[in-house]
Amino acid sequence: MSTEANKAVARRYFEEFLNQGKGVVREDLFAPNYRSYFPGSPGPLDKKEHDHVTITFFSAFPDGHFTVEDMIAEGDKVVSRYTFRGTHQGRWTAALGTPPTGKYVTVTGNEIFRIADGRIVEQWAQFDIIGALRQFGVVPPPGQ
């Protein structure tokens, strides 16, 4: 596939799977052998585990929305830089079990996708968890 076609698959991940679907299963977007490498996970997540993490995330941030800021593709890989915005309305395990704060947060991150035959085969995620925890008031600002 072309790099433009691969970028279209990555855009579908953000728009259809995350923003519109809030993590609802999209079998046509992921390869059967899909693996996700997620911060804090002891190993790669399969599709079922990835869906669970995503649905749990959106239960904590039901108004959450991802905006893709940049997207670069080469070969079978696509790198996306994004900004997430949402209101903390439920427990989020990555936030150390912090009860809902009601705070509106802005978090940046990056995703790398490996795409084959129009489907995501592998995905590596990184995001600013420390920045999110600071916005929740769980971690103090630098110097305090």
C-alpha cells in the first residue's frame, strides 16, 4: 500500500475507532494478529486487551476527543502526534486510581502504526501521563 493509504488507515483509527466509536470494536481496522505496545503494560496487548483499555479510558473521559496534529509515513509505518482533550469523569487506572476530578485535561502523545493490507498490525503508544497527573493535582508542578 502507498504511504497515503497507510495514513488513511491511521486517520480512521483516530476518527472512527476513538473519536466516533469510543473504543467500540472495529474488526476491519485491525489485523487478526494485532499487537499494541502500551505504556505500563508488561508486554504487548492483543486486540481484546487493547479494546478493554480503550473502552475503560473513554468511560473515564466520555467527552474525550483526539486531534491529530502531525502525521508522517514511510514504508509500512505511520507516526501520528496528537492532542487529547477531555473531562476526567471516571476512574482511570493509568492515573493511579484517582477518583474523578471533573477537570478538563489536555494531554499530548504519539502513536506509531505498522500497517499491512489496509489493517493495523502493530501499534506503539506514548503519552504524557505526568502532564495528565499534574492537571489532576496528583503530581505537583516541577519545583514544588
